[in-house]
Amino acid sequence: MSDDEALDSDDEDKEDSDPILEHINIPHFGGVNRLRSMPQKPNIIATHADTAHVHLWDISTHMASFENKLAGQGTLNNKQIQTHSGHREEGFAMDWSKKSAGSLLTGDCSGGIHLWAPTESNWTVTTPWEVKGTSVEDLQWSPTEATVFASGDCNNDICIFDTRKPGQSMLKHRAHEADVNVISWNHNVSNLIASGSDDGVFSVWDLRKFGQDPLARFTTHTTPITSLEWHPTDESMIVVSDESAVFVYDLSIEEDVEESGGTTAKPAEGEDKIPAQLLFMHCGSTSNKEAHWHPQIPSLVMTTALTGFNVFIPSNL
């Protein structure tokens, strides 16, 4: 066998071999409802626990240990750098700002929204907002304004806040007929927000016309929307998950009115219910929780579900 043939054989063996997932466990008191990494310092992560506590961690030693295979596990720093116990109930809403390094929002099931402001040594947490009588399900910082953020709640509303105006929302709109589970702010077209609800509907809103009908509304899903996220570079592409599958949509695709008969009066059924914008569907998971685009590998999607992790690139992207 020649050297070239041997190299080709080695490459084939590597392609056919099973992937190896390396991991390090960090003890965490209570279940982890949500985990988010700071964009400017990915080694700083925040966890929303089911104990109603929010923890900040520095995982720099853990990341370094993956590079240095000979490093002992005893040198890892498993202690949180700060814990906040001010939330009255557990929560799931959490978002780091990409415009203001270190600014963090956390929301809970009693309607509280807490603002974390970085200081020289740690973070100062204030509680300037409360959505009364309901649960704050998701929070999203504006991609362009350092003081503006949005919330989705169980009052079926999307609210827009400004940190310079504590105690009140600047805008509010009843977005769905059920709980607003998740929202996603488009980082390429900053006037667009997508929202997903408990009745399986997800919509796209233009903030310049907030309060009017959505730009698009999809009713294809039959189970609650659990996650949605705009593509990091493609302004019209979005990944959406419900409890049974993960979907990729391209909202730039327009439905052919002539082919659809020129009317939408009759409800679509069966295959006709599948929207033209749906590009890809990933099945095989149970109780999908989150779906995210990889920030560096184009079109790669990572998901978490009750049945485990999934990493895939849609075949038609």
C-alpha cells in the first residue's frame, strides 16, 4: 500500500468512527432551568436554578483542562462566583446583552424582572420591573439599543422595556391567544421579533408597526413552541422547535398565490397545511427544549431534548 493510500484509509476510518464527546461535571444545587454564556466572555456563564437562585460561574479552568489533557481535575474551580437569591420563584427567562458587556436580565414565574449591572468585582442586581399576576417566560436584549429589551409572558403579551424607565413597559401587545413561551430578536433586521406560544403558533412582528397584525403567522405546529432563534447571518432564516420536532424556515420564500388557488378562505389540511417557507424538519427527539444555530459553522443546529443532544446540518442548506 502506498503512502497516499494509507492516508486515504486513515481519513476514511476517522470519518466512520463514532464522535467522542468530552465533558466535565460541575456540581449544581438544584435543577438547571436555563444556562446562558456571556457573549463577550464565554467563560462566564449564568444558571437559573429551580431553587429560585441565579448563579454565575467562571469555567475558564474547565475550558483550559480540555486543551491540557494532563491537567488534574483537582485544579478546577467549581465554586460559583456570585449567587442571587432575590427571585421569589424559580424562572426560565435569561439573556446577556451583546451591546453592553456584562449586563444580564433574569425573569421568574412570579413576574419579576431583575437587572444585573457589572461592577469592578462582581454584579449589582436591582429589581426595577414586575409583570403582575403572571410568569415572565423569556427575555431578549435589543441587538442595537443597549438599554432596550423585550419580554414574553403568560398574559399572552410581548412587552418592550427601557432600563431608563424603571417600573413600566414602553410598549405592550397581546401577541397570542396562549402563553408566549419564547421570543427571539433578529440581530440582522433589528425591527423584527419572532414569538412562539403554548398553542403551537409562532409569529413574526415588525416593531415599527407593533400593535398591528404580525408580518407572518404559522399554525403548522400542534404542540407548544419551546424554542426559536434567528440565523446569525441570514436575516430571513429561523429555527423553531416544538415538543416533537425541530424545523427550519426561510421566511423570504413567498407562497405562490396562483398555485394555492388565489384564496386562503378554506383552511389547509394534510400536506397542503405545510407552508412553503418550511425547508427542513428534524424528527426523532422527544420533548425538545432548545434549538440554537452554531455561531461559527454555517447552518449547523444544536438542540437539547429529553432524549439527549442533537447536532446536525440540514441536508438542503
